[in-house]
Amino acid sequence: MCGIIGYIGNNSAAPILLDGLRRLEYRGYDSAGVAVLSPDGQIQIRKRIGRISNLTELLHQSPVEGVTGISHTRWATHGGVTDDNAHPHFDQSGRLSLVHNGVIENYASLRDQLLAQGHVFRSQTDTEVLAHLVGRAYDSLPAPHSKARLLEALRSALRQVVGTYGIVILHEDVPETLVGARRGSPLVLGIGKGENFFASDVSAIVAHTREAVYLKDYDLVALSKDQFEITSLLGGASGFEVSKVEFTEQDVSRGEYPHYMLKEIFEQPASIRDAMRGRLSREDATAILGGLQMTSAELRAIDRVILSGCGTASHAALCGEYILEHLAHLPCEVEFASEFRYRNLPMTRDSLVFCISQSGETADTLAALRESKRKGHRTLGICNNVASTIARESDGGVYMHAGPEIGVAATKTFTSQVTILTLIGLLLGRIRHLSTSDGLRILDELEALPDKVAKILTLNSHIQSIARKYADATAMMFLGRQFNYPIALEGALKMKEISYIHASGHPSAELKHGVIALITPELPSIFIAPEDTVFDKNLSNIEEVRARKGPVIAIGTEGCSKLEKVADDVIFIPKCPEFLSPILTSIPLQLLAYHTAVQRGCDVDKPRNLAKSVTVE
């Protein structure tokens, strides 16, 4: 959640900070602010509730000058959405300013201590407590003013803190230095020429540098315009690696598309192809996933797979459960990452755990990974950020290669996750029971997927017309069976996330076991009903809805005349094996949600109350 960018160099800081905040607005957009060290040595703060455009307007009215600054876009946790609660925050002296992502869990007791010492607070945030804590530590240390003194103050304050943080600090007494720290909330160091950066996401600084250091938990950084020093909260130097940023400024722009979400939906032929690139072996009729760092014997010894994720990733995991059991005949179970460490889940010695997260920083999923490793289970990651915490802490895994996803509602990363889980299913299946000819047939179908997705995307205008027809609905029901039950859940989630229509996903067969009571002429039902082994059952369920005058939108296999006779509107997908149908059936539902939200006047890239990366519990 939330977004941070800090700058120190020779150029005017405010325009760079604002540009970075715009690129990070998908992480939080309740309020935003900047703090810039002015030429006279004083920190000037400007902050405003609402979108970055509100802050931009304020800076036009009341500009700030200087070549060093910090900034933040907020997703509220502690305290309401007000100008006072927006970051940056001052300490008691007014000489230190701080921005923070994360949650300080013991902030209330720390605040009480500070209040007893005469500190005055201007906000209700946990972040302001942290600023006061660092400022108090700095003022208690002996002269002279220096980066060493500021680092020691930060180290002293953080030893009193329980919680997560990615923080950057600016101090009037140390004008040529920014300091930062990370624990549980991502923070990146961007390395430029005569200028350096802090950011919570490298997308904020990709226009200025292609070199980055992805900080580890407990790293502390002193940053000047020409150099940086990374130490550990526990003392001593901390190792680091300078990484090349894999994407460009163009990759994080909307291009010709009105929204990032639509751009990312249309990128799926490429992202699915990239998820498979170099991972299909026709010689061995299987998938090659060296990142798992497991031998065939170790993979064969697995007797159970646990898939864990949150939100859309949990729906991808549920697709994976069906796919792995179908292809590998291996027991598979999906656990919400948010529940994993709080359950006493019975697990055999040879259970294999996959933690799935687009960002690789999802707090609940990271906690699940650590709990699994704590119990001695081999734990692998599936994520889209090779330098993320989950990628670093897992025992191995698979990188998605989906490229940056800016839209809050996940689209291309969902289909990439399902594609990778299919590759895992193929690999495990070939080790266990699938023949070479079986493997080759599956490879043929996998290689055909990108073109089939591209064909579905040509139906964009048709799906847009359907969305206009139903955009005024107050509720929708999504239904599917077997491999497409998870798609019913995912389709409902997409509709809820961006159009704010109440939507629910159900197994089609459960219709008559309760939810049929909701059917009215005003409630559209979306059936995911490709021609598969349960097609006739789905057809019967559609008839039950029609008998009660409920409108039906159906996702079916092209050429299926039966579906056209019973549904009010039909969106056809190309023919494919059942286990691959979730990748294809999800595309029309993404477009349906998108066009419905646009028709209703919603901001699809920045839906209310949501942020892209959930780095707090």
C-alpha cells in the first residue's frame, strides 16, 4: 500500500517527486504530500487530500524550491483522510520530516510515552509517532550534526518499534543526506548520475535510472547525490546487489489506451507467451522449471501440494488445484494466505507449498511463506518481481515475466499465474503418469493459447455492448463448474472491484441449494459454460434461471448453438481442453467488468478503497 519517492541531486526536486507520485498513485490515492529542503535550509511541506492532481494544483499555487525532497501517496490505515493525516510528517522539533509505508503496531503506547514528555501531535497517524521517535533520539545524541548521528537516531528509534515500515527521512541539520530503512514494506534504492532516489516501487524512478538496489529487511541507508551506504539495523555492513531494471518507461505508460487495465488485458497474448518462453521442451514433452531447484526424484516424492495466495492469486491457486489434480493426480489444497499461519494445518513431511503473489511483497502471503518454512516444508514462490521478498526468501520458484501491472484489478498476472500452474501440472504429470504423446498434445495446446486469447480480444466491441445493456444492475451472479468455478469467483471479484456492483461467484450446481432465491428479472446471471464434461449440467442450470425470468449472459465454446438458444447474450471462446479453459474464459469477464465500470463512470485504474500491493495485514 502507499507510495514513497525520495530524491537527492542537482535538479529541482518537486517535479521529479510529483512525476514519481503519479506513477505510484495506484498504490494509494487518499492523499499525497511532498517535503522539500529549500535553499535557505528549511523544510517546506505541501500536502492535500485526494488525487495527485490536487497536490499538483497546490504546488502551482504555493511552489517549493530545492534539490532534495521526499514524498508520499497514502492509503489510509491509522486516522481518517485529512490534510493533517497526509504524509510527510514533522517531528517535535519541526526540523525532521518523514514518510512511511507500513504499520507501527505499538504506536499507541509509544505515543503515550511521548505525550507524557510534552510532545504535541498534529495527526492521528502511527507515522507521526515514528517521526517524533526518531527526532527525539536525534536530539538526545551528542553533536555534531552528521549522517552518522541521523543513522544512529533511526537505529535507536526502530529498536523500539513493533511493526512494518519502509521509511525515508529528511533532516534540516543534515542537508546533503536522505536516510531510509525497510522492514516488511518494500523500498528500492535508485542509482543515477549525480542523483539518487528512494522509491517503494521501481516504476516510480524508471524514467531516471535503470539501476536499482532492492533493500532487504533491516537495511538502513544513508543516501547522498553521489553515493550511498547500506548498513544493518543490527549493526555492521549489509550486503547488496545492484540490479538492472528489466522494463522501460514506455512499459509503465498507458500508450494509446484510456486505462492501464485495458492495456494490460490486451497484453495477455504476450504475457502468456512470456510465461511459457523457454519453459517448453518438445524433446522431453514436458515443462522445464529450473527455478524450482528440485530434482525429478524430489518432485516425484511430493505427496501433497498446498497453494496459498490472497484475492486474485487465491483464485489462480484454486484453478491450480483443479489443474494439478487433473494433470498430476496429486492431492492439492488451496489455503488463504491470510489464514495459513493461524491454522494448525495438518501437513505431511513431503508436502510442497507454493506462495503466489504478483508483487512478491503481499504481507499475508509472505507471512504464510515464513510459517511454512518455519515448519520445515519446502516452500516455493510464484511472483512477478524477481527481486521481491518472496522471491528472495523462498526455496525456489517461478518468475512470471508478465511485466509491470499498474491497474489495481489484476488481469494479465492472473492468467500468467494460471499458465505457470499449468506448466507445474504438466511437469509433475510427466514425472508421474503422463505419456510422451500426452505431453506433446498438452504442449501443442499451450502454444496455441496466445493466439486464442488474441481472438477473444477481437470481441471487445461485442462485450462492450453487453456491458452497456447490464451496467445499471445492482447485483450480478457468476456461476461455473469444475475448472471454471474459480473463474466465477474471479469474474465476480473483478466486477465488484471496479464497478462496485455487488457480485457473487458460485458453483453452478449450488444454484438450487440456496442462491436461486436471488433470481429476479433485474439480476443478470453470468454462466461460464464451455463445452466440457459438465456442459449439459450447466445448460440445465441456465434453464432454471430462465424459468424464473432471470437474464443470462453465457461464456461458451464457439459454434455451440445450444447455448445461443437459452442465453440472452453469448460470448464465445475458441475450443480448448477443459484444463486450459480458465485462461480463456477469464478474458471476457475481465472485459465485461472493465466496460461495465467505464459505463458507470468508475475510475477503473484506481477503484475506491483499494490499492495494488497489500503490504500490511
